[in-house]
Amino acid sequence: MAIAEEMNEGGRLLKGQVVKLDRGYPLVRLAQGNLVRCEHATSLVKGADLRAVVGDFVEISIPEGHDKGIIEAIEPRSRAFVRKDPTERALPQVLAANFDRVFVAQPLADVNVRRLERELVLAYETGADVTVVLTKADLAESEEHVTEVRDRVKALVGPDVRTLVVSENDPASIEAVRALVPAGATAVLIGKSGVGKSSMVNMLVGSEIQETTPVREDGKGRHTTVSREMVAVPGGGFIVDMPGVRGLGLWEADAGIGAAFSDIETLAEHCRFRDCRHADEPGCAVRAAVESGELSPERYASYQALKQETVELRDRREEARRMRGEKASDARKPSSRKPKKRKR
Ligand code: GDP
Ligand code: ZN
């Protein structure tokens, strides 16, 4: 890369990792451990429209007399959590990069299955290990209730995904979570506002590092600053809480849907047509399973809706591309997709 070479001749590029985004400015921890607030090199933003996110490995320069560093290059991401930019028509938005695990948090006493399915799709799509954490277990009516919900969620997520149960007033419950964030590992925590993510982080860290906020009925108007940050777990790795993630629009999601709905994709292998859309085609094994009661109509509807969301998004991207006068298409035909196995 031209810029990097130039910099290497004169000054020196320093390697570091973005550990926080603060009012748009990435905070970079250098290999030596010191923290530098940075801005992006114009070439990154203007050219490729690239912006560093939490977890990104970057190369920075610190021009003489400057109090801020300049991010000159962002290393390729091993993993990225991507959703559709809620403010744009058809653009992706990366929320975090280079993590090993995604925790999906849902309140045990109030699991939202439809939201959980969507969260699982996004989590699986990253290729990271996925763990479901059922929070606020103390709000359950009884031990039986806890077991019943856990079993229900386990049935939904499949045998390969761990399902943990935590409660703020049971410090021991967080240990299973801690064990999944060993030294060198980074985990990302997603879940609706108010499900107890900050409380979990505080339990992991052992102090009030994340400000918790009482939940408001409308879920809006939280006064806490929303910043994404890599928080060090004492004796372990890092956890990134993703507050303020209200919309979870799908971006690329075929692999994620395949993993989150592997039961349906397995059924679909028996559909008469390879590109069956499970709508009104004859010989559809998926609809047959709904009719026989093997597959719940809600889960089928949810699958179809998420699929449709990706189809519409692809159409819009195609259209945007056509309007820009490009021709190449990244749209994959449904028939060429192979059902993927669940990843561990
Ligand atoms: P976040 O928005 O996901 O970060 O959620 P918070 O951690 O801020 O928690 C939202 C609310 O739920 C706060 O009032 C917490 O005190 C409460 N809360 C968090 N964890 C628990 C728990 O285990 N049990 C109970 N009863 N309340 C909890
Ligand atoms: Zn079918």
C-alpha cells in the first residue's frame, strides 16, 4: 500500500487495536499498551469509505505536533458483526471486528423467540462461536420455570450451542460466562437494551464499569452514553458490549440463516425443486413438515420472513448498483446455496 510505504520511509507506522469508539474517534491501544485517540486518514474515508470499528487492528501514524494519531490502514478483519445500516437504504454497517465469540442475551422470564432467531442469524453469520445467555434468572417463577425455558431455548438453538443462565444476584452464575472469555479471546455481547448486558459486564469485571440504566417502557431515551468498548475481563480476555443496537436489519445472511434454521434447511433438501421457495410449489418438504406438525408455523413464518428480507435487500443492492452503472452482481442464486452445518 502506497501510503504505508511512504510512512515507513519517513516516520514509523505503529500497530494497535481499536478498543473504543468515542464520539466517532477511535481509541487505539498500541502494542506497548498506551492509548491514542485517533482520526482516520482521508484516503481511508474518501477512497474506500472505510472506518475502523472496535476490535480492528490498525496501523497509525502520529504526526509531529499532533495530539491525535492517524489511522493509515485497517487490517483485514477475521470476523465482523455486520447489520444493515439503519439510516441508509442498502449499505452495510460493521459494529465490531475480530472477535471469537458472540453472546446473545435474552431475559429468561421474557424470551422473545422471533428476536432471538434474528440475533442468532446475525451471530452465526459472523462465523464466531455462539452462546445464548438467559439473563435475570431470578425473575423466573420457579426452578421449573428456569428449566422449562432453558430446554425450550436449547431446542431452538440446537445441541451445538451453549445456553447459559445468569442472574445478577447469583455471582456464581457468571463463572460459566467467564470461562468462555479466556485470556486472548474476545467476545461480543448483543441483546436488546435492558436485558442486562451491562450488568453482566459488571459482574465479569467485578465493578461498576458499565453504567446500568433502569429500563424504560418504550425502550427509548436512555441517558447513558452509547459507546462500544473492549472491556478487559480480569484474568481473561475482552468483552464488547454493544449498547444502542436497536435495529438488527440483516445484511449478508445466507450462512447465518442456514445455521440458525438448519432444521428447515435439512428439510428443504427433500423438496422436489432444488430452488424451492417453500411457498406453493408442489412437493415442498418444508410445508409438509408444517402440515404434519413437525415444524411450527411460527418458525416457518420467521424463516420465510428473514429469507425475504435478504432477497429484498439484494434486490435493492442490485438496483443501486445498476444506477451506478455497474454490472457485476454478487447476488447468489438460491439454488446454488448449500445448507450449511451449524458452526460451533
Ligand atoms: P442493558 O441495557 O442490556 O445493558 O441492561 P442493564 O444491565 O442496564 O440492565 C437493565 C435493568 O435490568 C437494570 O435495572 C438492572 O438492574 C436490571 N437487571 C440486570 N440484571 C438483572 C438480574 O439478573 N436480575 C434482575 N432482577 N434485574 C437485573
Ligand atoms: Zn420447499
